[in-house]
Amino acid sequence: MQTNKAALTKVIHFLHAQGWAPATSSNYSFRQEGDPNFYVSESGIDKGSFSEQHFLYVNANGEPIEDMRRPSAETLLHSVIYQCYPDMHCVLHTHSIMGTVLSKRLLPQGAIFLSDYEILKGFSGITTHEVVVKIPIFANTQDIPALAATVQRYAQQETMRAFLIAGHGMYTWGRDIAEAKRHVEVVEFLLECLGRG
């Protein structure tokens, strides 16, 4: 039986192969049912050569547990997502070209609105293309605690399925690794549609 580490490593290699996780960019995490702590990707690892040993076990605040290695600089964003969405067990982050370009270009409007695309049904809970999905865009900053607080405030007011960081990339999540991967594919496909449309 494939472990979560093995399953997520396979997904990371898939995302890298799509060009959505170049070089050492992007970060990923998963947590076990009933465990407030989670596993997150180590900082500075090329995603094409990422392996199971590159996961760190961290507490709910994103602090390493008995590990001297450095987790992703954006681990706190994973913590906030898990706090806001207790049923979620995997968080994925991408750095696609289209997501990076569109998030920067459309930051002034604060969000991307997706509607009337059949693939929207790839999001859990959506059964028709006749729906509007709002993907908020947050300004990029190296102040991750401030960004995490912004994301948390937004999530307390509106339901999110994903979000973009301007000039940076996209975050989405799922109840398990497979669902999170599916949500990445939905968002990245639709970003391509918008960018080429």
C-alpha cells in the first residue's frame, strides 16, 4: 500500500513535469486523519529530485518537531489553511507561468472569477458549469505571518477553493492528496484558458 509520503512525492514529480514547480519553487504538505501536526516539504529542494526523505514533520504552527532542517518558508500558510478548513488533509502550491503572470496582471481587481467552464465540476461539491468560482488574489510579500493573517481573515469571511499570490503562484487543497491534485489541475487548466482567451 502506497504511503502518503510516496503518493505526494509522485504528485510533486507530476507537477514539476508540467512546468508548475520549476527548480526549488513551490511547497506541499499533508496530514494524517486526527493529527493536528503535518508533514511539509523541506526548503530549497529541486522538485525534480524531491524524495520522501524531504518531508519534515511540523506542529500545527509549522514548527519542526525534532528536526533541524528548515521547512518551506511558507509553511505558515499551510497551517492557516488547515486551521480554516479542518476537513482538508493536503495543500499544494504551484508556480506556473500563467498563474504567475495573470495573478500579477489582475491583482488590481482582487480576484479571478471563473464561470461557465465544464471543468469547474472538477472542484468537489460543484455539479454544474453554471456557477461562479472566485479565486482571490493577494499581494505578494516576504512577510509570511502578515500574508497568513490576510488569508485567514479572508477565509473567515468567504469560502475559498484556492487563492493566488500576485507574481508568485497558486495554493489549493483537498480532503486527500488525490483531491488536492485534481483541484490543481482544474485551476491551472482554467488559468491557461483565461490567459489564452
